[in-house]
Amino acid sequence: MTSTKPDQLTGGGQGEHGSAGAGPAAGRGHTSIADGVVQKIAGIAAREISGVYELGTGAARAVGAVRERVPGTGTSLSQGVTVEVGEHQAAVDLDLVAEYGVALDDLAGAVRRNVIGSVERMTGLEVSEVNVTVDDVHIPGDDRPTARATPDGGDGNSP
């Protein structure tokens, strides 16, 4: 889904999230915000919080590690982020890996606040919910890859 909103000017007469148009441009077109845009904003906002080691489930992180090795590609900013974007609202689901020793409830609250603030400020959409799932805990010194690739294309775990 994408969000479609009347184009607007910044300034007086707008609602809290800028959804009410004001000025001469009000009602003269629409702005669409793609789901992928909201995903990237939420992913970047989540990664800004100290204590977030990585985003994504185990399988997504393994695929991401392989993708990073391909020349010309990098970390997917939307990995571990799922969004539902409506006309005026967005809902965000995050899967993350926390640093060992971090208070998980505090971490989830900080991530939630930062994602809500960033998405609402940048898009004007109301964020109805941010669901945080802590998928794993990163232990310092335990940086071994989750899936080993071998030259023959195998996983390195079979003879």
C-alpha cells in the first residue's frame, strides 16, 4: 500500500502531522509515500539506537551477509522491517538482535520512540503501532557467520 495525501506547505493551519493542507498549494495534487520509504526510515531509526546490534531474523541476516559480499551491494536498510501503510497511518514490525547486557524492555521502548518520531516527522503519517521482536542477543566475540558458504556452493556442514 501507499499513502496518498494532499500536497501541503509547511506553516500555519496544519494538523499535528501536517495532514491538513494550507496555503495556495492545498488541494492541488497528492503525495504518495511508498511502503519501502517507510521501511527504510524505520530501519535507519531503529539502527540509531545504542544496543541494537542488527535487524532481521536469522535467515534474513544470513541472506544479508551473502548479499553484502556481492560487489555493488550493501546492507539492506529495510532488513528486519515490515510495514503496513494506509492513507493516514502506518504500522511497523521490527525484528532485531540486541547487544548482550542491554535491558531489553528499555531498548524496545527507545527503538519504538525513535521509529515513531522519525516516521511521523518525515512522512506526516500517524504511526499506530511499532511492534518490536527481539530475535537474538549478540555476545561480543561471537561474530562467527550463521551460514558458511563453500566454493562448491554447499553450506560447509556436510562431508
